[in-house]
Amino acid sequence: MRILFVGDVTGRPGRRILARRLPQLRREHAIDVVLANGENAAGGMGLTADTAAELFAAGVDVVTGGNHIWKNREVYALLDSDPRILRPANYPAGVPGRGAAAVRIAGTTLGVLNLEGRVFMQALDDPFRIAREEAARLRTITPAIVVDFHAEATSEKVAMGWYLDGRVSAVVGTHTHVQTADERVLPGGTAYITDVGMTGPRDGIIGMAREGILERFLTQLPVRFQVAAGPVQLNAVVVEIAGDGRATTIQRIQLVEEAS
């Protein structure tokens, strides 16, 4: 099984480059399943029914989320109704949606688990405990499991990679929007990268227009952020998973296009 995991899709520029480049990526890398973090797909923060539909129309099979998934309240009903859209599993019981899914596509089943970190972020339930429990449950369905760990601190992400080594097929970090160069297959057969990066404007500051972000840093006053213009990038990883659920390779992808 070959998985393509696309980094945080940010705003209209991210959705457009995804739609343009995903068909070719699927062919070139013989991709079976496409995952994408979509928590910032709508206007640079949040997800809506329309933007989710765009991601699926582009060829995404499962959309994962993070702390920004709640920005637009219309997504609450969508999280409950569409099993292809996930939010982190370690939110309190009773919130909309689900944090894990077993997806059957083209004769293959993939388990997908979405988690959120706690270091420099909200005080959610323990992601390590939830990871252990959900990974064990998913393994009763399929040995192929990919985890989106949406977290700020690199130490917490690296710790999760080692904690789940041999329990899941891949741990892919999201949230910081900056692709790291530490991809590897850990000794137990788990593919790992600290952050898969961002699919969206390259020359902004994590996808947002530089002016607003700089004003915020300089003044500490509230500023409305806007999605940046200019060149657009697509960051992703390709993970190959053997029949026993162990990853055999992980490959980073970085594509850049001039603004259209």
C-alpha cells in the first residue's frame, strides 16, 4: 500500500495547487490512499462543507484536523455526518465527530488516527494513552495505520514517534506548517516525520500575509490575518506500507509553483 499524506492545506491557494498536482502525484507514485490535513483549508483557518468538497473532488480520501478545525461552526454537523473527516481523538467525550476511522479504498483498508499535542497547546486528554488504545483497536481491523499528530513541540512529536514505533505504520506531524528533513523509518517499522509541512502560499508566514503577522509580533495587538499571495507550495510525504503493516520507505515531496 502506498499512502500520500499532504501537509496542512491552507486557503484557496492550497486547495488550487492540490487540485492541479494531485492527479499527477497519484500516477507517478502509484498512490492507493491520499490523506490531507484540512484544518486551515477555508480562508486559512477552519474547514467548511464547500472546502471539504473541494478537497474530496481533488482526490483526497481522508481529511484530518487539528485545533483550528472548530473555527467554522458549520463543520460540527459535517464532522458527525462524514466519516472521511476527522478531528483529534483526544478532545473531550461528546464533542462532534470522531478521531479515528478504518477506510476501505480499492480493496485495501487503512486505519487513520488523528491526535493533538498538549505542549504549548490546549490541555486535552493524554494523546499517548489515546494513541495506545486507538492503535490497538484499529489493529484488530487492519495492520496499516497512519497517525496525524497535530502538535507544536518537536520533542512531543518525536516522543510520539518512538512511543508508537512498531504499533502503527506511520506517525506524521502537522501544525507548524514548516516541513522538516528528519523523515525515516524507525527500527520497529514505523515511518516518521516531525512535520510534513504546508500546502499553500510559500512566501507568507506559515501561509498568512507577512504584514499582518509582523504587525502582531511588533505590537502584540489583535490583527486580522489574510492568506498570502505569491508562489504556492505543496508539501507531502509518500509512505509505502508492507502487508504486515510495517513501513518500508518514506519520501518527502516539495513542489513549488509561481502564482497563477
